[in-house]
Amino acid sequence: MKKYNYIVIPSDILKNGLTVSELTVAVYLFSLLRRDKKNSYGMYVKVKQTTIARCCNVSKETAARALKKLLGIGIISRRIRGIKENRHLGTCSYVLPDPRKGRFFKANRTAIKLIFASGLSLLKTYLYCCLSASSDDKEQFFHSYSDIAAAVGSRRSDIISSVKCLVKMGILIKRCRKTRSGDYTENLYCLSNKKEKPPTHISKKKEANLYTRIISHYIAVVKRYFISFRKKVCESVYYFFRGGV
């Protein structure tokens, strides 16, 4: 299956009043969706709660509460758990609505991984940026900190720190704008299309340093060998002239 570098998320996911942990679990479930995984109920993902908790950097109890909340508000339409041949309960399957059938926006998969690894507090701000830029082909939008704070439901100071972190991580590009009179107006934000780089070959400089280290290592080994050999020869000559064995 072809792996896309973006996640398709419903546009109304930010309007349900979800907490950061609940939003994180929902985004993680949508990141697991595949077109070929369908049954009579719809699209589904099969994953353990322990895996969800580990990948979302939350506890297992928090993940269970988040799944219960998502099931109650309809983001997860059904929860199915089969029984194995040994009569033990199997892994849960969660049925999700197809996000492409309604209004949706795209979020960069690599950026989501970076946010999950660095801090979940940046997720709401980043998703709102993706939602705002979804109507523009150039993936850019202009908003003030106050507008973003009002839309996300956070304090303006938290939005400023979140935007600074996203810009520092290279996920978001911020450009300050001025009016004709020289006053500052709304900032222009652009999404950075980060892609996971494939492993590249070693550069010539690193390769030369590697060969230098290898040669230095073998020279040191040969030097130690000759020193020990010379010591043994000297000891043998000394005992020979003294009449020893």
C-alpha cells in the first residue's frame, strides 16, 4: 500500500471541545486509517490500548477515557472486540467515519510525529493552522495571536509560545507583515511540507574521517604489537646472557 505523507482529519474535530489527550488519541487513530481496511460497518483500525497510550505519550487510563469520550460524541462510531480460538478476548477494532466523505483537512504526518515526541500542547495550534491553510493552494493563512487563541480556546500567551516552538521546529513558517503606514498587521503563516528523508550516502568528508579513524586504529594496534614483541625479545636476550632459560 502506498504510504501518504499526510493524515486526513475531519474539519469539525476542533469544534467538539476535546482535551489535548482526547484530540491526540483521535489524530492517532485517523493516522492509522487505510483505504483497504473496510468492513460492513465502515473504515476501521485495529490497535491495542497500550499501543495507543505509548504512541500518544499518555497513560493507559487516559487513553481508555479518551476512547470512551470519542465513542460518545461520534468520532468513533463503533468498538468491536473479537474472541480468539483460546476463548480470550482479542484486540479492539475501532470503526471510524470516512473523513473524505465530509469536510476535511490534511495534516503532515512527519510534523504530527514531531509534535507527539516533543509535546502534545502544540497539537491544537498546529491542527488549527492546517485547517486555516486548507482553503489555500499555497498552504498559507494570516491570523493574529488573538484570533488563533479565540478559535483554539487557549490563552494568547500559550499561543505565542506554541507558535514559537512550531517555527523553531521548522513545522511552521511565520512572516511579519506591515501596512503602508509602517504598522504591524496580522502575521502570514505558511506550512512547511516536511518529508521523512531517506537514508543518504556518507558524504566525502565523513568518509575521509572514517577512513582516517580506521587507519589510526590499525596503526595503534600494530604499534602495541611491536612494543610487546620488542619487550619479549629484550627479556629473552637478558635472560640468555645471564645464563637463564
